[in-house]
Amino acid sequence: MSFQSSGQSLYNGVTFHMRARVLQQLFSTIAYTFSRSDDTPQEPISMLFGGLRDRGSLAVQGRTLDTRAPGNNDQHHLLSVSSMYDTSLLAVDRHGLSKRLIANWEYGLVYTLQSGQPYSAFVNGDINADRNAFNDLAPETTRNQYRLPFQISLDPRVARRFALGRSRQLSVMWEAFNVTNRPNYTAVDNTLYSVGARSLVRNPLFGRKTGQADGRMMQLAAKLTF
């Protein structure tokens, strides 16, 4: 048995990037990407069993092989904003305990917002008679017509540097990912219809969220430089 595919893809995108520094110690970066990815179906378009093609499957699939639609990884919007502040300059004019408490801290923050991935609506059954009950698009829909919700993550970071003599330095860091514990969904129920006795039956749970990315995560780390 062999699989053959003639899928084609096209990606267009533009990125805006800006960097800034304020008061010598506050650094910020903003990046925004607008893009579109289109392709033709990526599933195998023909199957060979002992040298004989599955002509029924090819006949059905031939009607959609050249139809472009959003790719599975199509992402129209991606915004990333990051900033980092170092307290070294703030502590320059300090003395004694005040200076030791303020100096050598780093505060960072990363904010990410991105479009949800596209998905298709399917029928739970083999209505196109191609001997595959898992690839039939729902009637009156197109491939990757629907979208998952936007994903947002806020990731803070705090670090403190400690001099250990000569060129040695110890950095202790606390980091958090998705600190607001926002639910970022990665999968939904994509079955729009099931096959009934005489007609298609709409699934009332279509679009229900079934999977999500990791929630809030935190970690402590240490780095020794010498």
C-alpha cells in the first residue's frame, strides 16, 4: 500500500517590530504579525492496493483536491509585547542597606495574544462513500471554516543577581506562565452532524470546548555564572 499527495500551500505575512529603551534601564519590544496560510487538502488523495487504485475514493475526492482553504496552522494575528526593567541605575545614588535591597533586580513581563487555529465541521458517517467515516465535511460548510477562540498569555519574571566574588555571579529567578490562569482552548467537538435513519441529525454539542493548553505554571531557577 502506498500514499500519494499533491497538496500545495501558500503563506503570506507581514511583521511589524519595534524596540525601545527608556531611562537606560527599561527595555521594551513589540512585535505584530499579520498572515494568511492557504492550502489544498493534505490527506492522501489516492491509495494503491496491490497496484489497483481505489477509483471510488479518487472520484469523490477529486471535487475538492484543488480547492484552497485556510491551512491547519493558519494564524491571522500574533501580537507579542515584552518588557524588562533593571534596578541597577535606580540604586546608583543609594547607600548601605537601601542600596543592597534595591540593586541587581530584574523584572520582566511578556504578553502574547494570538488567533485561534481553524477547524472543520464533520459528519459522523461515510456520506460520500469513500470508505472513510472520519473525513466527511458537513454539508454547506467548507474546510477549516471555523476558528478556535483567541489565546492570551501573561508571563512575568523576577530575578535577583548576587555577586560571589571575582567574576562569579548567582542569579535566582521566579517565572510564571499564563499567570492569570486563562483557559486557552486547543480543541472542540467538531462533529456537526451524525447520520440518522433518514436524515442528518445536528449535534447540539458542536463547538463545545474539549481541550485546552496548560493553565498557570510557575518555576524557580538558579543560574551560576563564572
